[in-house]
Amino acid sequence: MKCTITCFDRVLHLVKPIPQKKLKEAVEIIQEYSFYETLEYFSECGCFTKDQLSTLYEGIIMWEDLDGNYYEEDYDKLMSLYEAVGVTEKVWRKYAE
């Protein structure tokens, strides 16, 4: 049997949406804080556990080299996470300044 689902895929599937009343604050945090701090906020809101946070972070961050000099977020995986927690394009447009 060939397995095709990664740890990231499995955790992303388990992500719960953020409560509606916290969407505006979520957009503000995405804009003002680091990616890791954003993940911590989502975790505190019950979207996923602290252990799952690590899997999501490691699945989205891509390093330029082995020395850790530069990284970017995998855009497609990042957008999948935002969709899963409920920060859709429509929500973004509504609350982004």
C-alpha cells in the first residue's frame, strides 16, 4: 500500500474554524504579527492543538538553505490553512485595513 497523505495534510484536515466573533482580530494579527504568533492565536482560539501547530508551521515554512538564513511561507499551503480557519478572501477584504 502506498501512503500519499502527509502529516501536514492530515493536520490541515483536522483544523477547526475560528469563532466568527474573532475573525476581525485574526486578520489584525495576521497583518501585525509573525506567522508563528498567528498560529499561536489560532491555537488559543481552538482551531488546533499546540502539537498540531508545530506540524502546520513545519509544513508551511520553506528554507532557502540548510543554514537557516532565509525562509518563506509556501503560499498554497498557507492559503489552505487560512481557508480552513475561516480567514477567506471575503473575510480578508472585509477586515483588512
